[in-house]
Amino acid sequence: MFKVLKNLKASWISVIIIVLFLGLQAMADLALPDYTSKIVNIRYPTRWN
């Protein structure tokens, strides 16, 4: 483990950026169904009155 960390010492900024992008991608993947359902509900409203 320490050997891996020693090798990452030169590129720690890149590792941080990659982790941030992976977090952003996970948040976008989790938000996509909510956005899709909002679009469908606006386009095709339910009329059960």
C-alpha cells in the first residue's frame, strides 16, 4: 500500500480530480430518473379527476 501511495505522490492532483469527477458522475446518474420522471409528468399529465 505504501508503494502505491509513494508512486501517487507525483500525481496527487490528478487523483483528486478523478475522484471528484467520479462523484459528479454518480450524482448525475442518481438524478437522471428524477429528471426523466419530471419531463414525462409535464408532457403527459395524468387525468384521474
